[in-house]
Amino acid sequence: MKMAVWGLLAFRYALFPLFLFDRIVASPERLADHGRDAQQMLVFCLAFPLYTRWIVPQDDPLERHEGRVLRAMASRTLANFNGACGIAVLLYAALPRDNVKVLPAVGVTIAIATAAATHKMWARYRKLCTQTHTNIHTLVRLLEKPPGEGNGNQSDVLNAWSAVERDLRTRVETGYAFGTRFAPKAVIAALAEAVTTVGGQLPGHQEARDRALTDLQTILDLCIKQIDSVA
């Protein structure tokens, strides 16, 4: 049900700004109505990414990993689009009637800014996937080495895990604290426990190694679809 509501909201607000601009052209004098529509788009800009994070199912986080990340990216794209359009409409409502001729320039500027922000966000995601793929491969090679082969010692494994952990804790769609982590906290905690067990050769390290390799391969499968070595 939550996913259905998410899809309906995404569809509605992907089209809402376009229909609003048609209404503005048809009835430019209805400034109060247009102002309320702009406020609605700004509320959507702030609330929709939060709703997207809230509806993520808590069971099987790795199996749902790709959908969770892509929904976060899509929600941020729609939020940016509606936020920019809402600001444009508020400027339209605030401008004196004799200054309406500047609206095309304002509209073009906001459109360019939105496109640039969206491009930067997706480039950030591709770069993160590429970096995570490289670091996970390094960790996997160390985990697959038989114990006692020098390169597979505890220090190397833990250093490689530190790099991977930083990647998994990075927000995929924004550099700020309110974004979505590349991997859920539960996944990071489980991997940290497994890698620590393997690195320290603690009891159960063989099972921990198998579990860590399986989880890391799942994340690699997601990353490989977005690799861009020149991002």
C-alpha cells in the first residue's frame, strides 16, 4: 500500500508543475491560487524524500537494496523539480505586473539550475558506485585469501573494510545528513561484525566470511550497473 501511494505521488507531482504552468497561461490573474499551488510544490519538495525513506521495508534490506537506492534518487529528482518550479511560481506571484517580462529569463535560469543539480546528483551516484565497487573488490580479495598468507592479515582486512564502510555510509543523493545512506545501518553493522570476526580469526570466522562475501557480492551487483570511471 505504501509503495502504491509513493507511485501515485511520484506520478502526480511529475506532471503537476506542467499542468500548473498551463493554468497560469490560461488564467494569469489568479495569483492567490497560483501561490497556493507553489506552496504545495515546496511542501512536496521537503516531504517527499522523507516519505520515501519512511516507507522502506525493514525486512531483507539487501534484497531490496537496489529499489531503495533508486527510489531515493528518483524522489530527490522530483523534489528538486517541484522545488524549483514552486520558487518560479512564487516569483511570478510576487513580481509587479509591469515586470512580468522578466519571467522567461527567470524560468530559463531555474530550469538550467535544476538540470545542473540533477546531473550532479546522478554523477555523484555513479562515482560512488564506481568507488564502492573498487573498494569492495579489494576487501573481497583479502577475505578470500587463506589465513596466514601475509596479505590477508587482520590489519589489511580492517583497513580495506574501513574504506568500504565509508562508502556504504555515504549519502547517495546529497552530501548532507538528511540524505539516504548507500546501505542501511543494519547491513553495515552486520558486515562490520562479520569482517571483524574474520580479521581476528575469532570463532565462527568461516561462516562469517561466507556471509560477508555473499552480502558484498549483492552490493557489487548493484554497483556494476552504475560504474562510470570518468564520472
